[in-house]
Amino acid sequence: MLQSLLVEIFGAIPPSQGETVADVVPHKNALVLFEDNLAPVRRWQTELLKLDSDALRAMEIAVVCLPSDNEPALVNGHPQSLPVQKIRQELQWGTGKFEAVLVSKAGDIILRSDAPLTIRQIQEALGVAPQSPEPE
């Protein structure tokens, strides 16, 4: 379900042969989710991202999910063969718990959180003005 939802929200990204986050999703910012084994945390982050998928597209963000269980890594909801250990080393992750890391197109860490991120938090970290709702 998580896979199909992310595919629906973000669209496909072709498989990558890179070894860093910037290689895995070239020319995009990346929201890397180190998922724990707690399904409620995964659902919570998915729901937060689903609320405004257009804003993520506008910010050129690809969502990279790296589960700590035996599930496959995902890029925008598509299973991918990724260098998971190298990405974990690059982003200095090793706690085994949920963590969200926002990485710039250049590969710099912009934001790190041990709680799911909202669209507004991502926009603020990237310096993007939040989109105001359309007048009725």
C-alpha cells in the first residue's frame, strides 16, 4: 500500500546506479526516510506527505524510503536497488529508528528530524514560501 500510494503521489524516477543520494535522484532534492519497524510512524509520514503532493513536486523533491526491515528500498514509491549501506554512511544514520533527512540537490543535509516532517517544515528548510490556499 505504501508503495502504490507513493507512486501515485510522486510519480516514477528511473533506476539509479549512483552511490550517493544526489546520484540516486539527480537534479532533485531528496527526502530520505529511514523507516523503523513501526507501521504507525510510516503511516503518519505518508499521510503528512499525501496532504500536499503538489507542493513536493513544486519543490522538486523525491522521496527515498530506506526501511530497516527486509522490505525493498523505494524511490517515489517504486522498489529500487539502492546502495542502502552507503547512503546510511553518507547521512550518518545508524540508530535503527525512524529519521527523516532532507538533502539538497547538491547533496548537503538541510534538515534532520526523528519525527515525520510536514510540508511546511520542508518548505521552511528549503526557503520556499508556502503556497497560500486559493480564494473561494
